[in-house]
Amino acid sequence: MHLIAFRPEYQLTVEHEKNRLFYQNFGPMQWATTLPHYLADWKAALAEIRPGFSILSDMQVVNQSNQDLLAHFQAVEQMIVARGITVVAEVHVPGQSTRRYCDDVTTAQAMPVSQFLTMWEAAQFLDEAANDPALTAAYAINSVAE
């Protein structure tokens, strides 16, 4: 895996062999008022993957974010969609509001997102979806982390 960014608020890594990005939020993201490297870090990561890629997104820590940053998150989502995303597997802790904050971003675009309760389930799904694209569409309809 190739580390693109390791910031106090997040980590972004590329796994070239699987054509996959790994994104993880950290606690300070909840209180961030600016993310000066966020767009550039995502541009760098997206430049290293091919269309048809997937994202494994660990959203277990952050249960809120600054609404002033929503435009940054949505700009990144547009870049992800334009680059040719196949599916995003997000991991959320049951009972926390992390999914609602992610939904604020992803409802604006056609980014296919499936939610999971553990990193293992999410990674397993992405590995299987890489071999069976029909699985991506079927699972998106029956996403488990409500």
C-alpha cells in the first residue's frame, strides 16, 4: 500500500494491486474548521488508480463534521465519480450518527455506497465485488448498516 496522506484528521492510502483507496477519518476531523490539503491529497490519490476502482472508507470515529467543510467533501465526491468509482464500502458504528454525516455528502451525486459494521465485512465485500460486478448493485439495495 502506498500512503498518500497521513494528516491529523484523516489518512488516505492507495492499494495498487486491488485498484482501491483506503480512507480513514480520525477524531480531529470532528472539530476541523479547515482542511488545507484535503483536495490536493484526493487529487494525488485519484491520479494513482484506474477507473473502476473501489474505496474502503473507515467512518467509525467521526460522528460530526463542520458543515462549512461540506463543499470540500462534495467536491471530492465529484472528483471520485468523474474518475470512475465502482463502489464505496463505508464502515460505521451502530447507533452513532456517522452514516447521517456521510449521507449529507453522498446524496448529491451518483456515488454507489454500501455500509458495513466491520472493516472485515467491507473489505470482503470489495474483494468479492471485484470478481462479480453484479454483487455491487445487489448489495447496494440491501445495505446492512442502518
